[in-house]
Amino acid sequence: MPPTKSVWMSDEDALLWDSLPKGQKSEIFRNAFDRWKNESIPEDEKSLLRELEKMKVDHENLVRIQFEVEDQIEEKRKEIVARQEKLRKFDSRNIVLEDGSIHPDPVRFFITFMQHAREYLENGTIFSSPSGQARYKVEDIVENEDFRKIKIFIQRIDSKSPKASSFTYETVRKAVKKLRPKETLEIGGFMPVLAQECAVVEIHPDLVCGDFFGNGPEFFESRKRIFFRYEDVK
């Protein structure tokens, strides 16, 4: 049962009270209490409360705008990427095949590789396979005025066989055709000999061997994959 209270009022007010419908009597008390509570709050507090409410509304509006802008930024980023992909076929650094697929220009690729391979040879740089279980180094480079006849020798440091693995531009040219935008290659799927593959992936500045995650049951299994970093079309 709700509590009952006695309220004093004048005879005139009592007559007015008795003439009111029952539903309006409670509303009159509620309005009177709300007005009293509002009038009893200090002006400084009321001012701060009004400012706080306005700040909350402003914050909600800004958050909404932020989400809208972030969506627009992401959509614009996707549009830029899509246009860049279409422009790659006009990029002189790439070759476009008859089926419309794209891969790096093998001549440019090989020349860039050779520039860095000579540094590895001069410095005696030792590098590892993706698994870290094998080590290699550039043992020798047999130069030739015709770059297609240059021969690169890769020493397998941890192998019992003393014979170095050698390859030329032709080997690289065939491998480069496998490098497509948005595609990655499994370890061992780029070049025919692991020592050659490790050397080219290690030495060429635009080749990367990074961690990728599989699909389905293998989604959480990290795997090393090879991919080519295509430059953005200016």
C-alpha cells in the first residue's frame, strides 16, 4: 500500500481539489514536486547540468560523424586501390600478359637483384632460409656484358655438398612470371632450387617472405609466404 499523508489547504483550495478528476490530482503533486526540486537547485549547479547535457549531445553527434567519416575514408581507400590495380597495366615497371595478368618486368627485376647481389658478395653477407635451418651466401658472380649470361653462384654453407647452386637471368625470368598482384607463393614455389629461391627473396628489396594465415581449419596456422611489393602507381 502506498503511504498516505495529510495536506493542509484553505477552504477555497479544498473545494477546487474536490472538483478535480482523480487522475489529475496525482499529476498536480508530481508537477509541484518537480518544480520545487528544480527551484531548490543552485543556479551554478543548474548551469553546469545544462552544459553537461549539451556536451553529451555534442559528443554523440561527433561520434556519429566520426563513424560516417571513417566509413567514407575506408570506401575511398578501396576506390584508390581499385584504380591503382587497373593502372598497373600501364606501368612501365610491369609486364601485361595476353590474359590480362600482370607481373614485374623481369629485366628490371634482374638488374635490381644484381645490384644488391654484388653488395652481398663484396660484404660476404650470410643469410638464412625462412625456417632458419640453412644458411647461404653469394659465393661468386661471373660477369658478362650481356646480363642474360651473368651467372650467380649460391653457396650452401650447411650442406655436405661443396657444389654451389648456380642460376642466370633465364631462371629468374621464369620465376618472375609467378609474381602477381595480390597473390602469394608458398616456400619452394617460386624458384626450382631452394638455395636460389632463398637468395633472390633475401636479396631483392621488393620481395618479401612474411607470415600469412590459412583458411578453414588452418586459419590460425601461420605460414611463410612469398610476395612481391608492387609500387603504388603515381
